[in-house]
Amino acid sequence: MLWDQVIWTKRESELRTSQGQSHGTEEQTQTSPITACVLGHPKQTTSGGEDMRNCSVTPPFLPVTAVNTTVRLKDFRQHMETKGLDAYIIPDTDAHMSEYIAEHDERRRWISGFSGSAGNAVVSKMKAALWTDSRYWIQAERQMDCNWELHKEVGTLPMATWILAEIPAGGQIGFDPFLFSIDTWKSLDLHLQGSNRSLVAITDNLVDQVWGTERPSLPSQPIYYLQENFTGSTWQEKVTEIRNQMQTHSNAPTAVLLSALDETAWLFNLRSNDIPYNPFFYSYTLLTNSSIRLFVNASRLSSDVLQYLSSDCTGPMCVQIEDYGRIQESIQKYSVEDVRVWIGTEYTTYGLYGVIPQEKLVEDSYSPVMVAKSVKNRKEQDLLRAAHVRDAVAMIRYLVWLEENVPQGTVDEFSGAEQVNKFRGEEEFSSGPSFETISASGLNAALAHYSPTKEIHRTLSQDEMYLLDSGGQYWDGTTDITRTVHWGIPSSFQKEAYTRVLMGNIDLCRLVFPSSTSGRVVEAFARRALWEAGLNYGHGTGHGIGNFLSVHEWPVGFQSNNIAMAKGMFTSIAYPLHDPTGLSLPPEPGYYQDGEFGIRIEDVALVVEAQTKYGGSYLAFEVVSLVPYSRNLINTTLLLPEQLEYLNQYYKTIRQKIGPELQQRNLKQEYEWLLKNTEPLIDNSSWVRLPASLTILVATTLALALGQSL
Amino acid sequence: MLWDQVIWTKRESELRTSQGQSHGTEEQTQTSPITACVLGHPKQTTSGGEDMRNCSVTPPFLPVTAVNTTVRLKDFRQHMETKGLDAYIIPDTDAHMSEYIAEHDERRRWISGFSGSAGNAVVSKMKAALWTDSRYWIQAERQMDCNWELHKEVGTLPMATWILAEIPAGGQIGFDPFLFSIDTWKSLDLHLQGSNRSLVAITDNLVDQVWGTERPSLPSQPIYYLQENFTGSTWQEKVTEIRNQMQTHSNAPTAVLLSALDETAWLFNLRSNDIPYNPFFYSYTLLTNSSIRLFVNASRLSSDVLQYLSSDCTGPMCVQIEDYGRIQESIQKYSVEDVRVWIGTEYTTYGLYGVIPQEKLVEDSYSPVMVAKSVKNRKEQDLLRAAHVRDAVAMIRYLVWLEENVPQGTVDEFSGAEQVNKFRGEEEFSSGPSFETISASGLNAALAHYSPTKEIHRTLSQDEMYLLDSGGQYWDGTTDITRTVHWGIPSSFQKEAYTRVLMGNIDLCRLVFPSSTSGRVVEAFARRALWEAGLNYGHGTGHGIGNFLSVHEWPVGFQSNNIAMAKGMFTSIAYPLHDPTGLSLPPEPGYYQDGEFGIRIEDVALVVEAQTKYGGSYLAFEVVSLVPYSRNLINTTLLLPEQLEYLNQYYKTIRQKIGPELQQRNLKQEYEWLLKNTEPLIDNSSWVRLPASLTILVATTLALALGQSL
């Protein structure tokens, strides 16, 4: 799946701010992948309709989908007054800077009615305002009542500007320090500096107080540990590795603080399901050189798990269980001693950062656990490979099923999504989808993050392209794959666009690059073939992925704040081309406003050592997603010989690895489909590389042949 | 020419600091082009010899090239004591952050004896230390006496670390604020913060006081204006354009301050020759919305020039001449009013920055003049193109001359350099070389910035490769081109390395990319073909270039702090491969230590609009350097059909543009050479693209032919 905007809107302001500080020139490079991600969204039609609010008429028109927020805002403002606040900021994240959040944390949704995954709100004494990006403008107009202003911008600057205009000097702006990243806080604080308006950290979340008993409770399902055959190392080995890093670190940290939920899940090989699509549980870890402190709801740990964690002792290899809610207090207490706490600033909240004295902080963008987790060892690599083999079987079953059923007109986007989820669910070790399935037909595929609902969806048709971006959670690995298909006769433009997207995929997948190269340095190889024809896409090009963890696993990827590529990392390589008519083509009447189709090809690849002719330390990608591309969408005459060669080699690998799996399960139809769809492709107007000795002979023959054909 | 280390060592620390602030991950991406530039230098043998000092024996051994600094250091320390200083920092630049400096400004050279272009010095009460990069370590050991420590690092951090170790708490460290960039000052200040050691700005330079009458005087040759046929716009038009930018700027600056020497030279179309290879003159400009103030030595302006500048009035389009030395005082005075001064932080010194109150500053990385200068208008483009045509004639004359004379053993690196300079000098509008000619044979070419001397040079031979990186200053444009040649039988590795360097050149030159793309995003296209074989180079990939201005013209290029590409910019595209044996190949005894050869191909290209199939705003490069590559070094079987096609098209352009020029001048031998060297290249083991209708026929023929040949 594409790197979601959620994480972008959370980080985008910080990114802009920090880059602005380092180089003024960043402003002049607006088409760099970072900002393009925000800028490049396909336009949505903003023409009003019966399903959207209209606050400019009297009385205001509200669709049935709008949520009445009058009462809750009134209650909320009373609480604000009690605290002496002039405004209060309600962000869209949780205390772990999670990409997906539990219902328990959907404060912004509850107070505003708006359910989109990205968007921050501010409530002042008289006004209520929401900032969100273009994906969500229509949705916001459908869900919010007229108590709310919609601002079509993202980042801290527009919000700060609004606050400066709305809140009089001397004003106090409240916020929950556990819902603010360090950088968001710094950025807002900077914008308000010298304005005589101050940010006030309120530890008791104000929304929660008003939400009261209606608020979904904290998830409380059991936390379990993974069997040894699904883990790369024991938690003891991981703890030892991180402690070794602490010892060799030049600033000699005495402890590592883990805030992101997948950090703790990874370290202890523990899982639960607090967050949709993510097998995590609410937790923190303070790993010191002499103790291991896991902050979690202890009642969720069975005696078996407690034993697994050696929780009955206090030695350096015993896990002491402490209450989840006591993290701030404990960190504060620990920081009194002569200690140094190593944190990853990208995932630590201001709430924890603020209680550690500056001189006791060892700051990196990412914690050592985050970085260690990104490099999969041999066993973890094998586990992820195995998950992708089964995932390919599910995908192929679905593609065969579509070929049979779409022509009958019985499949829609929603039932299709259900079907692929069902096929995945039938695979061994399955643990549900790894994100909400993006199943989009025709123009819906032009919306990058479209997901169908039971109520609103489009019927799949032989006359339209169909995009499926989906993935699974398995005990051995997380998957993510996108294929775009067409069951009828695609237009030549659709074929060209698809082929150029594929060429980008191939060019990046077959690249050899020096060790420690950053993804951003090589990202343009995915775009060259599109650029050549005047096409482009407005998103990033890939993201890390976990072993039964996040489908978007930081800090691996192709963007400015991703770390350098290293052997053992897994990254998705996605080549989206959304709404090419809307994004890049000259406006043609009736053709520009609405999207026509969307194309995306996405595979997961492992970073491996490359053997080059002259040696040296080089890397390459090994694609582990093993599902054929759409033959009828490939214009082979556009492919270079090397690209064709790569493609046929990839097909050979698919046959070798998936063929036996299908045969073994007696999936005959699927096996035949596989053979048909992995037949070597031949360029009809072939490039032929002739051995030197034959050049003249063939040249002569050609001349003769051409003579004859004219 | 390659972007020189001089500018790198000046900026490297700032870059690191600012990037470190924005993203901790930068440290993990050490092979990105930025740092690679510093890291990637070929190893020099450091084994001692009779020509290097040995301070560990008694008495120390000093070569004849060592400069005795005992007396000057003693005098210098007395001055330090008078000022109450514990140490004093002596950087390698001038008050305009120039890449090349006049003898008048070679303070670091005078105090230390070390004449290399990059290296900073600190003198304390007891010690004297120099920091320089690997290019200069041997040279420093030859030129410095035992009063000096050599530190093999660059940037502000090692220097600050040394200061903290050497200077006791409470110590005062003096520096000349006019020789410090804003960022260097900030960086050093940050490193020393909280250490109870303070930086003290001393306006009277301490070295100058000791240097006394021995110091070369300020250049004083006449300043002249360019004839209209050599300028793109009049100075009045340029002033109007910049004032328009001031008016539309959101911070409404009332003035622009120009510190870099080429900014003032460009704005007024004035030139002189204060700096080697650069037709600049010591100056500043303060352009306000109602006045134009040029700070310069007035005695250098003839009445003709004064009239040209309308210097006899004080209106908004009259240039008021003020004394060069009064800039600080004038800025300070101006800043008392209700004004806002727009500066480019990269080229403004702390000396001027420090006198403008923070709230009156409008800061960008580059001044609007720097940015405007980088985009050449139609006329400037034509002027630069014309200069490149004449430059190609000089280059071809030299290549023909080499072919004749090298086999006779009569050419050495130094006489070769003199010869190419002579040929350039014979071209119309010539104004000398644009940098010190790099003329390097055999292993010397493996040293990126090698230049031969009258005393030390290598004889050119048919058995070795030869690299020439040179350029000219012409009244209509500045040129820069690199060609690598071999007159005998190159090894297959030499051919492969050369061909892969060329493939990188071609891949970048034929790239189509969206408007406003940053160079750093596409830089890797120049490296792909090398990476593929396990080869790489440790330098940047190109730099801007001026119209009779700098050969390295900021802020255009392919590095992190370059601005986005725009139509009308000129950039060099250089593909160096230095010392591949030392850099990238596995160690082989006796082969690894010393370089064998160096390859570089460098052309200047204009950024133009690209016409794509589906429209949109796209850019491409038009190469304006028009000299054929070395046919005997190209392995055509490595080239892709598209690369070959590009190459042959380039050769066609050379014939069209340079052929008539040679004929017109009756340069018959050169014309024949041109024809021979621009013959279309054919791949001996050709890729042939067959029309679809013929595929089967040819496949059959091929099968038959193959059958016959087996």
C-alpha cells in the first residue's frame, strides 16, 4: 500500500520546518518526493451536492451523514473555561505516534464528526476548525455540521496562523503533551514565540473528560508471545544486542526508551490486537543497562507470558512489569539519577521528552530498536519470503476468481475486497489483512487511498481497469502487493501508462547501488520512464514492512527522512500512476476534471548484496512478491531488452517458487493460469542483439527482407 | 572542472551541521554525493621521503620547500597577547567567500607556509595547527616547518575539539568576522557554547598587522564595463528586475546586500581581474528601493565608467560610489532606519550579518541576484553557446596537435597545458583560462585536482591515458570541458571504465524530468552504469557556470544545497572516474596502492524545455560543449541502442556546428579529424529493432544463420 497520508500529515509540518531551517533552497524544490506527496493529489470535484453540508443558507443544510456536535462542543468549552483556556488543540494521533489508532483514541473524530484518518482540530471559545488534506475535503463536508470550519491545508503553520488571528494576546492554548510529537511541539512553539500566546500542556485530556462513558474502553485482549519458529531471535538476544549498542555508543546512554508500539512488540516478540490491522498493544519499554521495564496493563499477561518474560525477578534479564499509566512518572524518577536516556525523536511524545532533563537525553531520529528492527536477519528474511509465497497463492486465486466472475457482472469493489480477504484468511498462519483493502474500479482507482464500503462501491467491469492494493498479516510476515488489471481491451494510452509504470518498477528493481545509499538518491529511477512521456505520480515510492508488524514500517523507504539502504531490509517498491489525466495531461474539456483510471504496481523487495564485475560493496533488490503482471496491459515494444530480460527472469522465479505450491494444493486452474501468465514475453518489434560475426549477414538479410516487404 | 574542494571545505561543516539539525539520519547516508565528495578521495601514499619534513628526529628534518615560520609566529603571538587572546583562527577565504582568492588575502599561506587552496589554521600561545583534506597532506608536510601540527580532518568540529583541549577555560579565541561565513560562525559558536571559552571578533585582522609591508597590496587595475553585445541586459534592467522582486517579496525588503564578487560584477556588467581566473573586483553593493550604492575603490573607475554608471546623481537609477572599506559602517547606519535588508546567507560574512539587527534581516540561502544570475536569458544563452563553439575549435586544435606530437615524445603535462591555453588564447574574445588547467597523464589523472608545474610533470605517452580538464574565459562566456584520451591500445578495463563513464554522461544528458526538479534527485543517473560494474566516483556531478564569470557558479548543480533546475540554467555534467583501482576494486598486491589512470568526461549543458508526448512542464539538457569523445575508448557493445542513438545525434550536432567553423578558418587537418571522429558509431554486436512484420522472417533467418555458424 502507498505510504499513507496519515503519517505524512503528522510529519509533514516537522519536515518542512526542519528542512527550512537547514536550507532555504528546499522551498525551491517543491516537486521533490516529500512535498509532491502532499501536492500531487488528484483533484476532487468540489461541486456541492445533496450529500454535503451547506452552511451559507438559512437554515444551514446538513446531510444525514453530518454529526451534531453542538452539545459536545458546549460541554467541551465549559471544561476549557475551567482550565482557563482560550483554545485547545486536538490532533489525530495517539500517545505512540501510531499510523493507525484504536477507537479509544479517536478523539478528533468524536469531537468533530469527521472520521478521516488525517486531520487536526482546534476549538476556541467561539469557533471550531479542522485542517485536512485534499483526500478528505468532501468527506469532511459530509460529516461535519456547521459548528466547524474546514481548512484545506496541513502542517503546523496554517494552524498557528489561525490561532494568532483568533486568540487574543495573552491567550492560553491547551494541548495534550502525549499527543504531540517533539517536533510538532517545537514547531508550534516557534510559530507562537513572541506573540504573547502560550501553549499550555494539560495532562488530563480534555476531550476524554467530555467524552466520558461513551468513550470506547482501552483494548484489553490477552497479549501473547510468538512461537520460536516465527521469530528471528529471542527477546533475550535482542535485549543483549541493544545493550551492546548502548555500550559502544559515544554518549554512553544508560537506557533506551521505546515509545512506538511496534518497538516493544518486536523487542519481546509479543503481539495482541489493540490497533486495527496492527498486532500491537499499548505499551512502553524502558530498557536500562541493568533492568528491563515493560509498561503495560499487567492483567493482559497470562502466567505463561509472565514466565516467558522472566517477570518474577529483578535481574538484568528479567522483565519487570509496570503499569502503562505510570510511564511519565517512572521516566521522571529515573531521570533524577546520573543517567542518559536514548530516544528516537520521531516517535517520542513531548509528554515524555519534556520530563527528561536536556543534558540527560541522547537523541537520534530513530531509536536503536527501530533501526535494528529494520534489518531482518536470515531467519526473519526466510519467514517473510515464506509469507509472500502463500500471499501470492491467495492473490492468484483471487485473480483467477475475478477472471471468471467479473464478466458475469457479479463482482463489485466491496465484494471483491471481501473475497481477497477470504482467500488470504484461508492461508496458513493468516491473521487478517494488513490494512484496509483498496479495491478500486475505473475512476475510483484514480483516488490514491480509496476504499469501497458495503454501501458505496462500483461494479467491476470488463471495460474498466481495476486496482487492488492489499496485504495480509501472517504470523511469519506482513505482506503488501498491488496489481492493476483489465479484462477487456485496454486503450493504447492505458497500455502505455501501465507499461511505463512497470518500466519504472523494473528499473528500480534491477538497480545495483553502493552500500548505504539512501533511497531518495535512487528514487527517480522509478519515474524516468514516466517522465519521458510527460507523466508522473505524486506519491512516494515505497516503504519498509515488518515481520507480522507494520505494513508501513519506518524508517526504511525512499524519502528524505528514511535511513540508508542496508542488506536485510525489506521495502515495498510501488509505482503508482493515479489519475494521469488529472495530474499531468493538458486540460481537455470533460476529460480533465474527473479521473479516468489509476495504475499502481507494488512489490516488496529484500535488499541483498550485489555481486559486481569489479567487486566492491554494492546492493540490489530481490523481489519477494511473486504475482505476475497483467499481460494485456504491457506494450512490449516500449520495453528495453534489459527490461524484458528482467521481466522474463522474474516470471521464471514465480514459476519456480509458486508453481509447486499450487500443484501441491491441487489448484489446477490456478496453476494453468500461472503458466499462461508467466510465459516469456517477446517483443513483437524485437530488439535483437546479434553476435558480431552475424551482423553483416543479418544486415544483408534485413535489407533483402525490407526490400521485399516494401 | 570538478567542483573544487576549496568551496567544499568551506561549506562542508555548515552543511553537516545544518543537515544534522534537520535529520539525524543524514549520518547514516554517508555515501550520498555530499559527503562522498570529501570521503572519496584517492589515497595518497604517505610514506615519508626526503622532500617531506620529519619532526620526530632531533634536530627535525626540513625539506628545502619548508617555510620558516618561527619569526612570524613569534611576532604574531605578541599581537595576540596585546589583544588578550589565547588563540586566533585563520581561515582560507576572503571577505566575499570567494572560491579563488587574491595573493593579498592569502593569510593562511603566509602564516603557515602551506599554499594549498583549502585549509584552516589556529595559532594558540604554544601551538600552531592546520586542518586540511587528503589532497593536501603531502603538500603540507613539504611546506610547513615543525612549528605546525597537521590535522587530517575538515570542518568546524575537529577545530573546536582541538580548541577545547588546548585553550583553558576562560580563554578568548580571536577571529576576523569578515573571513567567517554566518554558518561557520554559528557552528563554531555552538561547539564552544557552555565551555567558558568565547569567540572574540577582531575587526583589524591580526595576520595583516604582522604581515605588514610584505603583504601584496590590494589589486588596483582598472574596472571596465562590458560592451552591450556581450551582456544579456543592461545594468538598469537588472536593477529594475531585482527591485521588482523586492516589491513582490512577502517580507517587503527595502534593500538587497550583495557580498559575493560575481554578484556585483554581474549586476553592473563590470569586470576587472582581482582574482586569478575570475574577472571580478573587490566590491559590495547595497541596492535599496531608492538608491544604488556600489562599494569599491573609486580610483579604479575611469570617467567613462563613472558616466556609464550615472554616478553623478543620487536618484534611484544613479550609482553612488562609496569606499570599499566603509561597507560595515554604511550597513550599520542604514540599518538604524525602518528597513529590511535581504541577504543570501551563504555568501554574507558574519562581519556584515552581525551589524544588522535580526528583525531587519530577510534571509535566504542565496540573494535574488545570485538566483537571477543563474537563469540565463535568450541573449546570454546565445553568447554562451557561441563561446563554446570557439572553445571547441581550440580543443580540437589541441587534440589534433597531441595526436601529432605525443608519439614523438615531445609533449609533457606542463607543455601540453601551455599549448591548450595558447590555442584558447588565439580565439576571439579570449580572456585567459577559467581555472588552472588540469593536464594529467597516467596515474596523475587519478588525482582529481592534479595540475602539473614547470618543474614537476610527466611526459605524455602513447601507452597511457591522458586527462585534460580545462576551460576559457571569453567576453561572451566561460567554458569548462574535460576529455580523456589514449593514443595507443587501451586495456579492455580502461575501455569499459571509459564507456561506463560515458554511459552515465549520456543517461543524464538525455533525461527528461519535471520542472523544478533538484539536481540531487537525478544525479544517480550519472552513476548507474558504473555502479552496475562495481565502480563509482567520489565527487559531485556538476556545477553552474557563468557568462564571463565563475567557472563554478552557484547555486546551480547536483548537490543537496543547489537550487532546483530551471529553464535557462547552464550546468556542467561531469562524470569523473578517478583511480578506480584504488577506490573500488578489490586490493591486488602492487596494484591497489597507486592509481593507474583517471577518467573524466565533462560537458556544459543548458537546461531547456522538453516536449513530451503527453505535455506537462518538463525539462531536458542541451549539451553546448561540442568536442567528440575518444572513439578508441568506447566499447560500443556496452551501449544500449538509445545511448548509441543519442551519441550519434550528438556527433551530428558537432559536425553541423563546428564543421563550418573549421572550414571557414581553413583548418583542414582539424576538419578531417572532426569528420573522422564524428562518424556514426555502430555497435559491432548490434541491437537491431525490427518492425513487427519482419520479426518472424528475421527470426527464421537468424536461426538458419546461427545453424550455419555453429
